[in-house]
Amino acid sequence: MSTETITTGRLAELRRRLAEIVGERGLIEDQDEKLPYLRDQRGRYIGKSPLVVRPASTEEVAQVVRLCAEAAVPLVPQGGNTGLVAGSIPFEAGEEIVLNLGRMNRVRALDAENFTITVEAGCILQQIQQAAEEADRLFPLSLGAEGSCQIGGNLSTNAGGVQVLRYGNARDLVLGLEVVLPDGQVWDGLRSLRKDNTGYDLKQLFIGAEGTLGVITAAVLKLYARPREVVTAFAAVRDPGAAVSLLGRCRAASGESVTSFELLPRIALDFACRHVEGCQDPLEAPHEWYVLIELFGGREKGGLREALEETLMTAYEEGLVGDASLAETEAQRAAFWRLREGVVEAQRHEGGSIKHDVSVPVSRVPAFIAEASAAVAKACEGIRPVAFGHVGDGNIHFNLSQPEGADTATYLERWDELNSLVHDIVHRFGGSISAEHGIGRMKRDENARFKSPLELEMMRRVKAAFDPQGLMNPGKLL
Amino acid sequence: MSTETITTGRLAELRRRLAEIVGERGLIEDQDEKLPYLRDQRGRYIGKSPLVVRPASTEEVAQVVRLCAEAAVPLVPQGGNTGLVAGSIPFEAGEEIVLNLGRMNRVRALDAENFTITVEAGCILQQIQQAAEEADRLFPLSLGAEGSCQIGGNLSTNAGGVQVLRYGNARDLVLGLEVVLPDGQVWDGLRSLRKDNTGYDLKQLFIGAEGTLGVITAAVLKLYARPREVVTAFAAVRDPGAAVSLLGRCRAASGESVTSFELLPRIALDFACRHVEGCQDPLEAPHEWYVLIELFGGREKGGLREALEETLMTAYEEGLVGDASLAETEAQRAAFWRLREGVVEAQRHEGGSIKHDVSVPVSRVPAFIAEASAAVAKACEGIRPVAFGHVGDGNIHFNLSQPEGADTATYLERWDELNSLVHDIVHRFGGSISAEHGIGRMKRDENARFKSPLELEMMRRVKAAFDPQGLMNPGKLL
């Protein structure tokens, strides 16, 4: 990161020229108004920045980036600022300018027959989902923050969510990108082709790069046919191993129509039922483990429901499944999902929670949960692991609630220690210490602990090739 | 490319040291034995090379690459050498060594519950398909050369094929890679994770790079559930516009279970029925355009057949479809596919064929075919365009058979001229001049004509970051 602070005189000149580019309404300087752009989602950091710049077009972004490159002023590209690893806020030194894309929020085009939509970086995810729906199409990226996160951020962090199993991560949903490079040049890679083998797939570099290689200003995204049949089940499973086995059976029996396959332990249900309005146990008796299964099909009564029922019945007879309920109504479906989505909120009411967003091969999820749970129990008596999430992707949110009655602050002081313990196990399982949240500021040191020196060097070579001055989101990711 | 030729003395020393690494059986020097490694699939070029080196392990590849890097000898990485753009053979100058991966042909691991297979670069595609099938899984990459092409080449060229619509290109099927970098270092990126957001997605750089950034030695590939229901239809459509409309309807009605959606014009059927054994018109009356549709489902009698029948019936009533036949038996299904696959062979019997492997947005396929057909007819009276292929991906093999009775050699002299004419139109439609075959040697100049200077510069920056000496497959792609 640049160690030079922005002097008052330099800042005044920069401010004047930025105002020429974006206008007065494109600048935020007031401390209170700046706060939402400086504070991270988890509330762990509040950064400093003399200016938040909000350009309204690709050309304005390009001019801002060029100006800052010439002045050697570092930039923090920012979307909805809903990330969980402090990747989209400046550091406390106050040397970076925040480049917020929120005003670039147009849907530029939708081509239903090509199953594509072209959007600007500042479009809210939900806005894109709705635009697709109006054209009788589905944009399948779906995650908790969808009402406020922006697609530029989703792409820059390669967002995941609850439908990755069927439709892939954000990366898999991109056909083309428009990117402002660190020197201010605009790369027009806005292709809307399913097949294009004419060179390196440059867009892949910017997806998941957390703004360290350039600023994504627009994208062409894949759309899918809207499902006509949605089948949702809540099933008790014997253990995580039974969940993995059931997943394979559901994938096969449904012709790969499994959209979501989410694991929940009993403690997550207990927490949700205790603290989250409208949550109740969907099954008669309590069980140790559950899965929420959702399938998308093409026709009402198209056979998916029967396929799932048969699969669950066979699994029940074999002892993999203890009990199961299929949603009969949209309200019942929503109730199943409320349980799944209520877990994070519910954990807040149970004191401190030390979080992990990890992945391992799907087949190794059961062994991972067993070993990691035992290890944290040994390290911290009474700790309450809540291992839930996207088991279909091998992605477990291994969140550790504090022991009952423990002092929250004292418990949270063990954050790094427990992270380290869990991540070591993840690493031994060939896993990832950040499955979907990215690295940002929070996991940068931890990431460097596990990446091979060669892989870090390869990343640095890419960084140097595109941002030799190191001005794009410095101190994040790498 | 290195302009220094390999002197006899230098070569002898290099040969000696290579033999130490790969053994005598890992070297091919005899001219006749070398020929299959030097001649391109289309028979347009025969390159020269003093040596074909065939290492048997990643470590041997690494040592070979390191040795050549130190000696500044350029390498041509090669798989099954089935590519169509002369990307995997050396130039005529004889300065490059061929690094053939064919001996690295082990399936290292298969994890059915993780839906992954780990393979070495030299595995034949069909071998991988079979290994998957034995584990009751599907590896969906499928293309004409599958009996002899190797997965390392498939990944290096981001191969497409007939099931991209459902399962994606080769790129989309990769979870992890092992790569020998141009300096001989081995990057172990063999992860088998569905989600991993811990930095730049480096594997994407090597996929589709045609061996210009390093040598892929192994990969972790995604597997899918094996279909239990396969529904195949051959339908006459009013025109390409009707085909595109029908595609959208089939995608929706089947819950995105369309695996293949291939366009065929009448002339392709005529050619196939005339020249390819076992080909016959599946419909009673002739029509101008056809589509071959295939759906994969999870259960026998799972409803996909009815979904397709209903969709075709509605389209028939609206005039989009003229007639249609659903395969009742595996033999009938094979007969439909024989027509599709027979087109390339059949065209050989109709004299010279000037080929294009292009893509445009799916919605623009009809306008593209109309405009390009008119343009080539104007340029060459009596020319016979055979516009067929993967319309579901917007990928048309726009192959132009010579006028009846014309002199073949004279016609083929117009190859570059007609390529240029067609590619200009493709470019105006926002398309790609190489949808699935890559650039190699054959399309390098043509590609440079359409890529923006900035995009070429970005590609060069990547190349320089990984192969500063320019020793990996020089003169190809870039």
C-alpha cells in the first residue's frame, strides 16, 4: 500500500478534478454520509477516506481511475458493501478513495432468446432477478444479501449462495464483462456468447479478484428457464454421511434437478425455533441432523415430486432418513426456508459466534465435521458448533456459538485461535478456508499461511501485470 | 519465436540429457515414427522437430521443461493431436521439441460421492467417460474425436462438443489442475472443491491457453449423475428462427434438461443420405430445416418424453414445427445421431469445403445464417452453404461446399477470402471466429484482425507474466 498520505493541497486539487468528472452529487465528503461506505458489514472495522466518489457511467469510472492512477492515489472499488471479510472498505490510514458503483444501476439489455441480461455493476441483485422474471427467465444467483448487494460486488467476490449446486457460482453465470483497468483504459469484453475460444479467458481474472485488478463496470449474465415446478422437502437424516449419500441419490433420481441441498444440525433448529419468529420444527420428533432439499422442474406435476418421494422412501427404509416432510404449499416451503435462513440471526441471540466459511470435498464433509467438532470441543469446553450450510457444494458454515453462560468478549478473544485450529483441519482435508466469502482484509494473513509460495507468486505476477502501481484495493486479498 | 536453430552439437547434448530424464523409450527420433506427432489433423501442415519427448510422469515433464527453459529451446505441448487449427504441431523450421503427454494416462482417483475424477493429461476422453460410467456417473464432455483426443488437449483448447448446452464447455468441467509452468516449477492446483474463493482463479488461465502458458499434467473434473432417461427427437422446423424459439420452449418445458440441440439444413441431410452408410431421412416429406433434440432425465418414464411431445405438438400447431419423430429405440436414436455426425464426412464427398467454426448470440443465429449465406452466394455463384451445428450454443459450423462441378483446388484457393468475408459478418453480429476449435496457427492472423489492441495487449501481459522467454508453443494463439 502507498505509504504517502494525501496532503491537504493535493487532496483539494484531486477533489476539484474529481468533481469535474462526476459532479458535486457524485462526491460524498460529509462524515455521517460517508459512514455506510466506510464501515464493514460485520461492524468490525470502520475505515477512513477523504472522499467517496460515485460515478454514473463507465466513462466517468474510467476518468476517475485514470486521474487516481496519475496521482498515485489508491482506490477501493465498492458495490453494496455487504461483504463479510472487510474487502470493500478502506483502511484506517485514510489514504484511499472509495469508488462506489451504486449509481451505475441500469439494466442495459435483456435478450430472452439468448437467455442473457446485460447489467451495470451497481444493479442490486434482486433488481436483476426481477428483470429476469419479468421476461419469464430466471437469474439463479441467490443469497441472503440479495436485497442490497450489487452485481459488481457479487462478481468481484465470485458470490455463492443457495443455488450453486445447480447453477454454479457467480463466475459460472458470466458470459462477458466490461472492466476499467487500473490505468483507466476500458476493456470491452461484453460478449454474450456461449462459446468463444479466441484466446485467454480474460474475464476470469476479474471475477473473484475483489477489485484488485480493475473495476467491473458491466456484465453479460446467463439466464435460465424459470422453473414451473418447485419441490421442497425437509428431511431428518441419520448423520452427515447419510446426507451426502442422499444427495447423490437425489441428483440421480431427479436428473440433476437438485437446486439446493442444505444441512442443518439439531442445534440450529433449536436456536431458530427459540429466537426467530415463525420458526417451528416441521417434523414430529426431534432428530440430530436435517437437510433442506429443493428441486426445480419444468412442468407442474412433472414427476419431480414423485422422484423425490421415492428417493426419500427408499432412504427411509435403509435407515438413512428418519422422517421427512414435503412442502404442500408455498407457505410451507417458506417455513422450511425460514428455518434455514434463521440460523445466522438465531445464533446472535446465543452469545458470541466464531465463524468459518469453509469447504471440503463433498464426500469428506462428514469426517470434517466430526474431526473439527471434536477439536473445538477439546479446545473450549462447552462450545456449541453449529455446522450448517451448503453441503451440496461441500461448503459448511462451521460457526461456533460460545458455551452457555460464558463471557462473550472473553470468548470472542479466541477468534483467531479457533479459526487457526479449524483452518488447519480444513487444509488437511484438501479444503478451502474461504468457500464463498472471499479473503478481503480479514482472511489475508490466514490465506497466506495455506497457499503455496508458488501460488502466491503466480497471483503476484498477475497483479503486477495489470496493476503495477498496486493502486487497486491495496492490502486486500494478496 | 526463437530464431536460433538448434545446432547439431547442442542437440546431441540436449538429447543426452532428455534421455536421462525420460529414458530411451520416451524419445522418438525416427522420421516415420515422428510423423503422427508432426502432421496436423486436417493434413494442411507437416511440421519438423528433431525430437518428440514422451515423459511418463509430472516430475519428468517438469524436468524436461526446466531443461528446455535453461537451454532456451521452445516446446510444443501435445495431447492426441486431434485439433483442427494446427495448434499442437511444430512449425516447419524444426526448432521446437514436441512434448507429448500420451504416456501420462492414468486415472488417479474417482470419488463418486464428490462427483469428481482425477486424471492425467494423456487420458483419452473416452477412457474417462468409461471410468465415470463404471462408477455410475457421467463425464459429459463429448465430441467427435473422443476416441483419440486426450483430456490435456481438451482442457488446453477448452473443447466444446454436443452437450455444452447442458453441461458447459471443458472449462466448466474443471475443479482443479496440475500444471508445469514454463520454468519447470509444478503448480499443484489439484483441488476438488465446488467453492473456493481464496484468490485469483489461476486454473482459468491455463484452460484454453493452447499450451502457451504451461503444460497441464493432470486435472480434477466434475462428474454428473448418469441419465436414466434419454429422449431424442428429430424435428423439421420452419426456419432457423423457429429452431431458436423451439429451443427456449424445450428448455423451459424440460426444466433445463436439454442436453443437445443441433441444427441441420436440408442439404446436410441430402449429403449424409447420399454418402454415409446407414443414413436415411427420418421424416416422410422433405423440409428445409431440422433440429436434433436430446434431453437427459433422472428416471425412466420420468415425464421428459411427454414434456417434449407436448412442446413439439404446440409448436406444430403454431407452424414452427413441420413434422417430428421421437426415437422409440436406441437404434432409432443412433440413426438420428448418425445423420448429425455424418455431415462432416458427407461433405468430403461433395468436393472442397471451406470451413467456419463460428458463434453468435443464439438469438442472432437466424439473421447471421441468412446474411452470411447471401454474402457467400454473391461472392461465389453456386456455392453450397451447409450451416449446421450447436444452435443451442449459438455455434454454427458454417461450412461451404464448392459449387457442383467446380474445380476443387481452384475453389479451395478462396479459403482465406471466404473466411474473411464470413468472419467480418460474424464480427458485426458480436460473434466469435472460433467458437470451439481455438486459434492455434491457422486462425492467429485472423484473430488479431478482430481483437481490440487492448485485449491483445492484456493477453500479452499474461503471457509475459508466465512465459517471459516465450518458449511455450510459440507462434500459436498469440
